[in-house]
Amino acid sequence: MLKPGHRIGNYEIEATLGDGGKDLSGSAAGVYCANLTLAGKAGWRHPTVVELMTTVDRSRPEGQRVAAVFMNSGTPYWSGSPARVAPNSLAWLVGYRHGSSDYNTKVRAYRVRCVR
């Protein structure tokens, strides 16, 4: 986990595995970020897919394309960006194995990363 206050670009990043160390559904991810208080700081939100893609490091080897400051995870991370084809049921996520983005149904459980 990052120390509170770590910055990438204009954003303060908090890396988390979700509520209680579990993955969260796409629908619950935004609520988790909105309700998060970390080190006395509130005002967290769910990043867009564009913001989340800034944490991909393509200079790292295939299978480890997350910026070195984060724990690498084999599971994707939810973004707060709905997929245009079905915005109520699909959202974009970012996978760090290959440094790519894709969308999936919001009922699936993946990791969450919050920004402020």
C-alpha cells in the first residue's frame, strides 16, 4: 500500500484492495472511494479510465506493467468510466499484466484504486 500523499501527476493516489481486503463490484467501487477517509483525508473519488491508465508503465516487462510504486496485481482495477455501449451495466477497467483497458459488467468484483 502507498503512503497517503503519494502523487502521480496531479493526483494523490491511495492503493487499496477494496473494503476489508476484498475485491469490489464496479457499482460498489465508486461508493467506496466517495466514503473513504484515509489518514484523516476525505474527498477521494474513483478515477476515470484515462487517469487510471497513467499508472501503467509500458517500460516494465509484460506481466508487470503497473508503476513500480504500486503492488502488482494479476486482477484488473475498476475505473469510474462507464462503457458507452451500456453505461448502466458496464464500466472500464485497467489490467496491469499487459497495460491495457477493457470493459466488463459492473457486477464482477475487481480491485479499486482511489484518487483525490
